[in-house]
Amino acid sequence: MKVELSSEKVKSDFVKKVEELSGQNILSCYQCGKCSAGCPSSYAMDLLPSQVIRMVQLGLQDEIVNSKTVWLCASCLTCSVRCPRGVDIAAIFEALRLVVTRDKDKLNYVEPSEITAEQLEELPQIALISNFRKFTG
Amino acid sequence: MKLFYYPGCTVKTKAKNLEASALAAMKELDIELVEVASWNCCGTVFGMSTDDLLHQLAPLRNLLRVKEQGGDKVVTMCSMCYNTLKRANHLIRTDEEKKKLLVDFMSEEPVHYEGEVEVLHLLEVLRDVVGFEKLKEKVKVPLQGLKLDPYYGCMLTRPQEIGLDNLENPTILEDFLVALGAEVIKDPMKTECCGSYHTVNAVEVVVERGYGILNSAVKKGADAMVLSCPLCDYNMDHRQREIVKKYVDFTGIPIFYFTQLLAIALGLETSVNHFDLNYVDPLPLLKKRNFVA
């Protein structure tokens, strides 16, 4: 994957925003990969969790936003509780989702109006509410 | 003994089999679970963003209701409610700045809430209030010979500050099942995530997870799986409909709420378990082993 690095990106508002929303120091990560090793969703991800964290460090907003990784996170917290540096990776992923879902120019990742009557009848409320909490703005 | 309990939305509808069996079994153990009056949805997931205080109000208002009604403890049986209520409670107890904002926001409530109420999962009540030794004495129908696979999912044990047991290797469900006389399977998949809310928009993810977790239980010789979370239950039980279509080697396994097995072991009427709400019917297994008539 070819990416363009620049000091502007590293010092960008995007990096500051993610740190502020997650309450995490993004530079704490030393890329050991334990989060990616334990993540039960990593098989389906185009970028591994540790790669996403590295990309946040480098301010690569477009690459992260165009990846499906943060939308495959189920907030199971396996990564966060195992991180040897105490980084709450799940909170960083939440911040990354919020950067997108709070952007008025972007669509919801899941559109509640498209949920069918059959789904509403069948699914437990906790599934619907948690899904909308994570995937809509 | 009376304890306040917070049901949550799903326990009142799709997971009535969890609520009814829990209330009946606890009554048998001389604990009356009193539903908190005027409760609201807990929000189902803890808001992890630092600026998202608004989503902390729903869980905290429920705890405020408990304090207002004279309680200092509240019991939940849904793992998601447990996690959300307990994390919000942890936040208001440990973050002075946010506590002030949250207390100020709810200043028109009849009482102020600053984290005084203790949030307990029903499994903790069974372990710490009833006691597994005492529970063992109350068992009328020991689940002898029943091989059960305990499944915790995520929300009972993570993160560490709110978990009810060891983070990587919890044993509370195993200890509970042993007290009921059952045989317990050791399964490394017991704290793996079921796919959670992806069941709404990415069923294929849940099917993959479900197959991995359920197949592990089957291969280890489990007769059934035992869990506490209504979302895990939906993904592990109801999604077997999709799993058997994709994986022909998988033929299905019954899924119990821990409270249903408790009710059986205490010798209660089968009707309190509402097995009609379980997708994979557990009755053939229970009848075959003579646990129910």
C-alpha cells in the first residue's frame, strides 16, 4: 500500500481530534501487534487494528476512513484489556467512527430507515440500539 | 431478602425466558427481586468517547431511581445492561470533573446521584449472597451427567475495572454449574466475542463467530451451552438458523440461560423457563436425560 507521509498530516487536527475523543496518547503504541493477534474480527479486516493505530500516528485520515476495519469492530475490548502499553484501542476506534458519523457530509454507516419490518420484529432491542449507537451520527 | 433489580428492554420482551426463570429461581432461594420503578433503557453500550456525557445519563438515571427508592444495590441479569450501568457508575465515581457536570445536569431530580449504588450481576448474587455451597444444598434435581459449555462473551468480564471475575479465565459460571451438579467443559472460546451488534448489518460476521464458538463446544462433547447475555443468546441460538445452512457439519446445540438451568436444578415447574422462546428446543435433551418429565 502506497501512502504519502508529511509533517502536516502527523500534526493535523485529525490526530488531535482522535486523541481528544478517545482520551488516549496515540504515541503510546509501540506496534507489538497484540491487539491484532487477539482481535476476533481481524480475519475480515483490510487493515489490522495495529495498522490502523500506526496510521493514526501518521495522520493518514483518508486511508483509515476508506478502510472497513473500524466498522468491523464489535467493541468486545479484547484488544484494550491486553495492550501492554495500556492503550484503549477500542476507544480509539470509537473516536474514529465518531469522526465519520459526526461529519454532516457523510452518510450513516447503517441507515435505520432501511431496517426491514421483519428485522424489527425478530432482532432483540439491544442489538438494534447498540448498532445504531455505533454506526449512526 | 429483597433486592432491587433492573430488567432492561430485552429481558422484558425477547428474553422473557431469562427473566421468568430468574425471578422464580431467586424466589425459591428466598431472594425477592423487586423491579425498580420508572426505569429506562440503559443505552446498551457504554459511550467510550470523552465528550459523550449525554449517553451516560440513561444508565445513571436508573441508578438514581434505585437510590431514590431507598436501595443501595441493584441486580441485573442482562450482561449488556450490567456492563453499561457499571461502567457509567465507575465513571461518576472516579472522574470528579465529569461527576460535577452529570450531577448538575440531573439537578431537577428529587435526589442527587454520585455513585452510591452498587451494580451487581445475578451471578454475583448467587456467588456472594447465596453462596455456591449453600446453593448446592438447595439443589433438588442435580444436573448429573449433563456436559455444559460455559460462555461468557465480552460484557461480563471486560474491562477489568468492572468485570465480575478474572479477565482472561473467569470461572464463576463453571463454579455455578458445578454447584448444580453438572459436568463442565473447558473451552478456550468462552470469552470470545459473538459478533454482538453486527447481527443487524453483517450477519455473515456473526455466522463465522457463532460457528467457531459453537463448534468448539460440540467438538469438546458439550450437550448444551450456557450464557447470560440476551444478545449472545440471539447470536448463538437464533443465528443457528443461518449457521446450519452454511456449515453442513454443524447440526445444532441447545443454548440455555444460566437461570433456566438453575430453575430446573431447583425442581421448579418447567413452564417458568419459557422454552418456547429458545430457538433450538432444549426439551428433547432434558427429557432424554430425565431432568424434566
